[in-house]
Amino acid sequence: MAIGEAGPGAARSGMRPKRLEDAMRGRLGRECVYVPSCRFGLFVALRHWCQPGGRVLMSPVNDDVVFFVVLAAGLRPVQAPLNPFDASIDIDAVPEGTWGSLSAVLTTNLYGNPDPAPGLRARCDALGIPLFEDGAHAIGSEVGGRPVGAWGDASVFSLSKHAGAQTGGILAPAGPDRNAAVREACAELLAPRRMTSELTYAVRPYAEAAVRRLGLRRAAWAAMGLLGLTEREGIRMPLRPDALAGAVRSAPDLAAHDPWVRVDMHDYRLEPGPVRLRRVHRSLGRLDDVLRASRAGTELLLSTPWARPPADGVVQPLFRVPLLVADRDAAMAALARHGIVVGYLYDPPLDDYAGAAFTDPSPAPGNARWFARHALPVDPLRAREAVEVLERSGARPAEPPEEPGVRDAPEPPEGTTGRGLGPSRG
């Protein structure tokens, strides 16, 4: 059973959103446990399967919140070399010595592009270590003839992304024998439901719609900044290394890492109330329509000169399509002038962001740096508008990295993080 902090939710685990779990079980073919967020589910999975002090291979082009969840679980992140065109883990470029040192592997499936789960599964089986799949961006994606999330010892999903519920997640263990222990661990870690949070969640969609309708998006962001309500000035949140080092010394401890793990979602471990559960259920009911539209938009974006079509020719219903442009910031600005906000940026890579004090750096960091610098993640639901704007702006495709020189690319200037926002994985 997982080791976790006892919490007030332990005695109130009776209300279970069974319909949501059944809907996701039908998609994945395995038991599902509803959790308040993807990051919460990932923490539970890491604590359940991994002993503190272990080492977890993960992608350096990833949300910093995921990085802090790994640290909170008492584990050491190990940054993997990547494919430069979709930021998936490059299995063959991971040194053999690194494989032998690992306690687990964590996929990213960035923007819905699948990591090579069949190959990672085989590696993990040979080493006798667990594979975890982060499917936050990949509810509708497939790899090796199976859904993303059907390969790992455990998989986690966000219902804030494709489903658009702005809350909730799914933790899916591989075997039903783990179900009871995972549920118990979740219940121990839940924070008690708060009426104010439930009310805020209830009115948020209407407030956001009013802001969009009145064209006040920029004014709203400026006001939040003046009031100190925004937690990111750039893409990455402030690391605060001295405070983080103290938290790491106390790990495994979710509470100690809460200032980092909660960023962009302060209710990430809150017990869900009926308003949230009803809205999530309605959102899941529309998911297939969203996935069809996402696949169509992805196909259009992949046909543009800024895209790199998948090697296998399979078009996934991506959450965002990473166009590879020469000047990412200029392209973002052009889109913003037409009301298309680009988020979900992960620049610089985690090893450049956090340093060797908190992670083992990638043995070949150049590909991750190239991708992080050039990737422009476009919402496929706004594909046609985005293409028109980029064509008018004269956006140029990024020059492909040379082989193998990009792996030896120089480190970015100190303090360079780019501009824009990088919303979390949920």
C-alpha cells in the first residue's frame, strides 16, 4: 500500500463518481479511479509503486508541476534524450548505465503525440521496474494498437484538457488487485471539500465567457498581475532553490511541496463536490465530438509547412499540434493579436531550469532545447484561423537540426526562459 500523509478525506470516501470511472474504463479497458487532478493521481501512483530514493526517467520537455510531483514522492528525476520533432523519449539514446540505475519510467505523450510505450514497456519488463503513463494530453491517442494509458503499470489522465471540465482526473492501475489500495491511498490524501471552492468553480465558466464576450481578456490578466494573483511571470514558475532544497529533504511529503505542486490549480487535491462531478460527467459526454474535431484540425495543421507529419502516418486527435517555427515568440505575438492565445509551453527543458542539484541532466540535451525553442503548440480546434494568421505573418519553418550536432548545442544564456504562459497538465 502507498505511504501517504493521513488526511481528513479518509473518512469521507463514500461518494464515488462511478459513472465517470465506468466511462473511462470503457475507453482504456482497465479499472479507473476518479481523482481531483492528474497531478494528484500521479503522486499516488509514484508513492504506491516506488520506494523513496528511486530514480525516474522522464522527459525534460514537460510541465514543471510534474517535475515537482516526482520530487514530492521522494524520487530523483532523470532527464531523457528526446526525438527532436515530437519530444518523445528516444529509447536508443538512453545510456545502458542509466537504464540499470532506474526505479521507474514516466512517459509524457506531449500534446497527445505518443511516447514509444511498447518499447518502454519491454525495457521496463526486462528491468523489473514500473512504467507510468502520463496521458494528460492524450485521452484519444493510440500507440501500438492500444490506447495511450493501456501500457503502463499505472496511467493518469487530466479531464481539464480534451474533456474541458477544468477539474478532475483519472488514475488507472493495470490490475484490479491494486484498486482497493489505490483508492485507500487517494482517500488518505484528499483535502476536505470547501463550499467557497465549489461556488468559485460553479461560476468560473460564466465569468470567463463574459470576459471573452466583452474583449477584456488582456485587462483581466493585467488586473490579476497587479493583485498578485498570477503565479508565473514567464513559462516556468520560479524555482526558489533554497526553499525547494528544504522540501526535498523532507520528501516524500506532498504538503512540503505544495507551494510548487498547486501552481495553476490550488484545488488539485480537493475532495470533489456534486457541482464538479456533474460538470465533468457532461464534459465526458461531449468528448467523442471534441476528439473528432481535434483529429480534423490536427490533420489540417500537419499539412502545413511548419509541421512534421508522424513517421507512421497516423493522425492522432492531438490536444495541441506542435508546429516548428523559426521565431516562436514572433509567431505567438501574431496569433495573440488575433485572439489566439498560445499556452502549454515548456521552455527551457527541465534540466536547464532546475539544474543538477535537483535532477540528473539528459546525456544529449540538444534535441530537447531545439524542440522547446521552436515548438508552437496550436489548438487544433482553431486550426484554420491559426494557419491563416501564420501565413499572413510570414512565419518561417524552423530549420531541422543537423545530425548529430543538435545534441551538442550550447546551453541557453543564463536566465533565459522565453515569454508566454505554460499552463499545467492538470
